[in-house]
Amino acid sequence: DAGVIQSPRHEVTEMGQEVTLRCKPISGHNSLFWYRQTMMRGLELLIYFNNNVPIDDSGMPEDRFSAKMPNASFSTLKIQPSEPRDSAVYFCASSSLADSTDTQYFGPGTRLTVL
Amino acid sequence: GDSVTQMEGPVTLSEEAFLTINCTYTATGYPSLFWYVQYPGEGLQLLLKATKADDKGSNKGFEATYRKETTSFHLEKGSVQVSDSAVYFCASRETSYDKVIFGPGTSLSVIP
């Protein structure tokens, strides 16, 4: 299995631009998570989906952030408009609701820099 | 709500030293417990896990035992190597339908 795939791996953009991060979960997994990691705030859960349905988006910082999961094999996290304080590494992770061990698998992350 | 607390870092050890990273959790039920490791420039990866009380998870020389009575899941390794330098996250999860609760992470540096 290829694991969780994220694209792009690096993104540099200017303040005010729209940014779209993409994630392909492991095939067969039906839970998907978006995290943000910074030195100051550590690892933060932004939102997670079960069976393509958003379950908890309380971690989404503000209305500039939105996430979708149109099907079981794809999710996007969009920031519009982007701001310098959004600079961070964004991780996507997936897991299987049928996995009794509850293990979560992380992608390599997207490093976002907003100038 | 559920939470995970782990010892503050950074931790610096000499090669072959003994490692302990403390972790305690609060939960309403009986969660699964995990240690994840993040090497520089990479995503988190599962190091070991335990799904019920008294279970011991182990991998790559690391061990942790699920202690319900003390609500703890301390990570140990008898002899650390330079390649163990990373950030270690303790985590809990009630069920596969729930989110994972992560601790703040403990940075470990092992010097030759």
C-alpha cells in the first residue's frame, strides 16, 4: 500500500491567496483527519470525517478554513484567503472504523509558507 | 473531556542511556493507548500500542505497559541510540469512531 498521500509537499504563497491541500487516504480506510503542526501550538486536530461525513470541525480556526471529502478516496483542506499565521505543516491521517486497534496512519505532510 | 499529559522536554541523553518518558491519561472509558514517533521532516508513525489494561506494547526496543490503576503508559528503552532522536507523542483513543487525543510531544536528543 502507498500509505496516505498528500500534495503538494511544499507550498509557498502570498498573503491573500487561496491555498488547497489534498489528501488521499489509505484504500479501505473510512476515517480521515486533518492536523496542523507548528512550533508554538504543537499538533492540532482541525477536522475529522467518518464515512465522508464531518464529525468534529471544532478545531477549524476560522471561516477562512474549509474541508471537504467528496468521496472515500479524496479530501481537500482549503484556506481562503491565506495569512502568514497559517504557515505550518498540515498533516492528513486515515484509519479504519473496523480496526479494533484504532491505529491512525499519517501522511508526510504539506509544509505551507504564507509570505 | 479526555486528555493526555506527558513529560515536558526536551530530553537529552547520551548513547546507551536508559530512557523513560512519562505519560498519563484521563478518559471516561477504556481507551486504546499509543506512542507515536516523529522523525525530523516526517509525519507521525506508530511506534507501539496497547488496547487493554496490563497489555505491554513493544517495538524497536521500546516498551510501554497499560496501567489502568495509575492511568499511565510510560515509554521506556534500555539503551538509546542516536537514531532514536525524534519527538515522541503519547495518545489515547476511545474507539475507532473517535478522534485521537495526543499529548504535547516530548523531544528526545541522543548524543554520541
